[in-house]
Amino acid sequence: MDLHSLVVSVQAYVRQRLARYIDELSTLCAFETFTFHKAGIDQATEWLATRLQALGMDITIVERQEWGNDLLGKLHGHGDHSDIVVLLAHSDTVYPVGTAAARPLRREGNRLYAPGVCDMKGCILAALYALEALQALNYRPFGELRFLCVSDEEINVRHCDDLMQQVLHDARRAFVLEAARANGAIVSARKGNAGYTLRAYGRAAHAGVEPEKGRNAIIELAHQVLQLASLSGWREGLTITPGLISGGSATNVVPDYAEARFDLRFLRLEDKEATEARWRTLLQQQRVPGVRLELEEDPHLKHPLVCTPITRRMAEQAQAIAAMLGFPLDHVLTGGASDASYAALYGVPTLDGLGPIGGNDHSPDEYLLLDSVAPRAALLAGLIASPLPTESCAMIPREETTAVPHAH
């Protein structure tokens, strides 16, 4: 079967089963999968495990003591054994326990609404339908397909590092199942992300009686926040956002402690390192003598997903498949982070945003477009069925220029 016939067949297969898709999505969205709610995540993971086993996958449930369990499914194909394809997903959502019960899946025309319907339960299920269609067509040209669903994507404290390394270290290509952008684009590049805490240690004193004996940590911190944030934009695509600030104990006390937290986004690791070096130089330029400054990088650096020549060719493959299915497709750079950062860390050519189209993530209005499910499942199936391309010239894809509701 040629690629055109394959993707058209997959699209038809999924379209004929959209009623079942909605029923299953209603079940999946009913699970309370807040990142910190192990019981609910484990229920959803067991449901996914049963569904994947029905597709012939070998399933491993990775037990976690405090967090939700992770899931790894493996499906052996008929192709080159070294052609290992990884699908990356996450089971956790940002909604507190009780939200799913209060807002069950509902349909309004072409939109499906529910907590986590876009980020990313509807995307996981669409991928399952793509795999189901490939199984029905007995089309498995890869060596091995690995489906990894982790439970900690929505937080910065990750427990899945070792599992990601195990799954990705020998992969030939990876596809991340985050939703497509609100305008339908897929993601071929993501900025890296690092967090920092700047602490200022001063000396307390009575603000009215003897303020001169104090060393005001807040004044020094305010000075440094302005200095450090001034470097935003000094390298292409680099942004610095002071997001949290705190300090002091009472208005009549010269504050002896203050801290600020920064978000740094960057296109290249060398931009991050160069920014850190400039920050440390700026920290020597103090406003309040006697205040000690301490800059600490948060753990779990998210590596940038760079649009390498091979990644660009993969994006061109996706555009060709989309043309076969009758819709235009763009690929973009986004500042949001995802588990594509793990694939980038291990040098695996990766495309992201391969779920259906949706938006308003992490809000009461989170939605998924029903008519995008079948074509996007077919797009994913076509990419899985396509060999890794050869390289072409490297270019950074255009960055999103308008605000889109999708958060990742």
C-alpha cells in the first residue's frame, strides 16, 4: 500500500468510529488525573493499558510510590529493527480533584469540552485510533514502536528522567502527542526553559530607630531584578521573566531577606550559558553594600528542541502527508515546553503538536475540535509509516507571532 492510500484509509477508518471515540473520550476525561492524585492517574493508566493491550502491545506499568504510575507499551513491527519510533504522552492534568466530576465531557457543535480534553486526553486517544487503524491494515513498517505515557509532565519536579532515558536513548525518531496549535500548525522547535532563584541576604534593623544599621535586602533585590531582566532579548528569541518576588517580615523592619524567581527561555543552550555569565557580572554591581547575593538554577532544565536539518525534513514529510489529506500544514517554533525536551536531550529527531486541534488549555473552556481528530490521526499514522528522511538545509522555523490559547 502506498502512503497516500494508507493515510486516506486511516482517515476514513477513524471518521467511521468518531461516535466510539467520543464515548471513550468521555470515559477517559472522567478520571481525576491531577498530577498529585495518584489514585486517579493510576485508574486512567490501567484503562490505557487495557486499550493498548488490545492493539497487541506489550505493556509495562512502572510503579511509583508517591506519584501516578507510568506506562510503557511496545509493539513490534515488520521493518528494520533499528527503526525505533517513540510516541510521548502524559496522563496528568492540572485540574484539582473534583473538576472532572463537576465538568464531564460535553459536545457543542464541533467542539468537545472537558478538563484535559486537549491537554492531552483527546490527543492520546486519537493516537490510539491511529495505531488501531494501522493494525487493522496490518501495516507496521517500523522495527519497534514505543508508547510512553508519564504522570509528571505538568510539574517541574520530574520522576521520569531515568525512564525517558531508557526509552529514548536508541530511538530513531519521536513524535510528541501534544495538541496542534490553535491554527493547526505542528511544532518543529521549542525553546529551552530554565528557572532561577535570586536570594538577597541583608541585615535587619528597626526601621524607625536605627535604620542605618540595616542592610535592605529588598532594595538590593529590586535593583538586581531590573538589571537581570534588562537582558531579555539580547540574544535572538531569549526572554527573561521575573515571575515571583517576596521578602521582608514587617513594614517597621529593615528586611534582611528577599528572593525573586526568574523564567528564562532560549533557542540554544549556549544562549543560556552566555546569559548566566552576564548575570553573574551584573550581580557584582550592587546598590546596597553588605547585602549578599546568591543565584541558584532550578533542577530539571528543559532542553531546547532545535529544528535540525532532519527535523525540517520530517516537517516537510508532515506537510506532504497533510496535502494528501487535503489540508495545509505549517510548522512553528514555540516558547512553551513539553517532553520534547527529553527527546532533544538525547538527540532524537522529533516533531511535536501531533494531536488534534484544540485550545484554552488549563482553563474551564479547554476544548478539542472533533473534525480534526480523523485527519490528525491519519497524519500521525503517515509519519509513523514514513522512514526517517535525509537532511536538508537548516532553518529556524518562524516563531508564533500571535497569542494562541494552547498553553504548551
